[in-house]
Amino acid sequence: MTGFKNFILRGNLVDLAVAVIIGTSFGAVVTTFTNWLTAQMPDSASKVFSNVDNSFGAFLNAVIAFLILAAVVYFFVVTPYVKAKERFFPAEESGTPADIALLEEIRDLLAAQGGQSKTL
């Protein structure tokens, strides 16, 4: 179970899944917007606009569906994921990284021993 938890929380699996969901939904918005723009071209036979109201309604519906889906994904996937990630894998404390602190300690010890080492 620990391996699965690490797989889910350490990698970018959730980020990638959210990107695919949002990208697919936004693709529907772009498609309906394009249909709305092309529906405003006059019909060659009757010189009247065809399906302008229907196309705008479909575009508006796609925008609203996108916003609802984005809110659901954010509140039910992203927020719990971030909280779980912070709980199981807390961020490192700010300050000097451990390897830099170790190198500084070695430098100070060498300087205290003989004073022969150069400081960069």
C-alpha cells in the first residue's frame, strides 16, 4: 500500500489526469465556438443566417459546463490531493540545504585545523 501511495502522491499522475480532463473540456468549448463563428456565415441559397441562436446557445452551454467541471475538479480532486500530499510528504524546511550545510561545516573544520584552505 505504501508503494501505491508513493506512486499517486509523488509523481505527476494527478496533475496529468487533471490536465487531460480540463483539456478535453476546453476542446469542447473551442469546437462550439468555432461552430458558432462558422454558423454566422450567410447561407448561399437564402442569404439568411442559419442556426446562429442554436450555435451561441451551444457555445454558452459548453462554457458553463467547462466552468462547472473545472470547479468540481478543483474542489474534489486538486484540493484533497494537495492536502494529502502535504500530510504524507511535508515540504522541506526552508534554509540551507543539507549538502550545502555539510560542505560549510567541512570548510569551517578545515579552516580551524590549519587555516591553509582557501575560501571561495
